[in-house]
Amino acid sequence: MRKQNGFSLIELLIVVAIILIIAAIAVPNLLRAKVAANESSAVASVRTINTAEISYQTANPTIGYAALLINLGPQASTGCTGPTTTAACLVDWTLANGGKSGYNFSAANNGATPATAYTAGAAPATYNSTGVRLFCSVEDGVLHADTNTAKAAGASGASGITAANCNGYTVLQ
């Protein structure tokens, strides 16, 4: 009998197979956790937009709510140089430019002077990968969610949210 040094090929294949089985079980849970984290961030960001819109409207009563989401952020990524009507410095640069944590964001007023209503929305950048629900809110500050976001996912998804369809979505508890 010779003394064996190391592992046989069969033993190594069994170990690799066990590792692959464990990975196959763990990866879907990891992806679900990532989606849940992205959705939580999106809800918090829509709430931040709501607060920013109310602050903007309070500071600018002759204008009303901000015309666009970009108006709620700073002028540049380097920071705020002082609040203006086109750069109110109420949200961070990333959110003001419409993308954060796998979601695309938008906010727009109703076009009246002064603007008496606005709609804020968040849609997953990649449906079923970065998120599975669309979130929105109007000037009443109530958050709504739509689980059928496949129709609205992508870059234009958040900007396609209207007050009428937002109010038709399920109220977020």
C-alpha cells in the first residue's frame, strides 16, 4: 500500500458540488434582500421629495411647488452655493438628478402659477432586478405603491406617473 498525499479527483468534485448547491440556495435570498433594500431607499427618497416640495412651496409661495426634481437639489455636485428657485438645496445631488439605489425618480408640479399640486414618483431602473414596485406621492404626502411596475419600469417609468394613476395605487401602510 502506498500512502496517499492530497485529495482524489472524486473528493474534490464532491466538495465543489456542495459549494455550488449552497450558492444556488443563497444567491436568490441575497437578490431578494437587495431588492428590499432598494425599495426601502426608494420609499425614504419619495418621503424626502415630499418634505422638500413642501419646504420649497413654503419658501416660494408665488411659485408654489418646484417645477422639476432638479430644482430641489444643489446647482452642482460640489454642493450648495445658496438656495435659489432653480437650486433650492433641499435634496442631495444624486436624488435631484433622478437616480438612486436602483430606482429612477421624478417630480413635477401641475404647471399652474402658483403651482398648487405636484407628483413625485420612483420606478425601478431594472424591473425584477433592482425593484419590483413603483412608488409615488402627490401633495397630500400619502405614499402609494404599485406592484405591477413592469409596465412603467425603466428610465421613463418614474416620469410617467400622474396624480390620477398614483391615487389609484395601493396606499403604503
